[in-house]
Amino acid sequence: MTHFKTKNQLLEYLENNAPYRMIRRAVVEGEVELYGFFEYSVFMPEGWVVRVRSRFGKEWFVSVYLNPHTHAYQAMVLHTVVWNYYKGGGSELFRGDDPEKYEQLKEEWG
């Protein structure tokens, strides 16, 4: 099993394993924003959340998480991001691209 150490490794995983081909293409051709690490909730599994926007403006929130049954990473599309479960952390991979903004969103949601 691969462990992600950098944002680039996480995005490379998404480029190859996102649930839909259009998302995989958007990871390469569009823009991505790493929101960071989120705790488990009934809305989403514990893992990283990435906003992917295609060059045509279509947007997805994709979670990359460790499946507890297969012990392998998986990606799934979320309907929304529940900010009060933002965890952040020490490294860029866990904090995300704009941790101050995400902490503020967490407080507003909480």
C-alpha cells in the first residue's frame, strides 16, 4: 500500500484512480485545490478532500480515503464538503492549500 507524503503523490493517485474519466482528465487539464484532511463523519469517510474543476467549469469534491475492509485507498465524489470535520494537521498534505481559510470555514460551520 502506498502512503501519500506530498500533494503531488495524492494528485497522481487521483489522476489514475478518480471514479470518473472526466475527473481524471480534469486533474491534469483543469485546476485542483487540496482542502486537506477531514475526520470521519456520516457524510464522508476520514481522508483528504480535493476540489477538482474542469477547464469547462464543472466542479467535483473528491475524497481519497483508506478503505478499512480492503486496506487500499479509494476515491469517491462527495455531494458537499462538511467543513466542521476539517482536521488539518502538520504537513501541507494535511493542512491543504489555504489552511487559514479552511479553519475559518470550520468555525463558521461549527
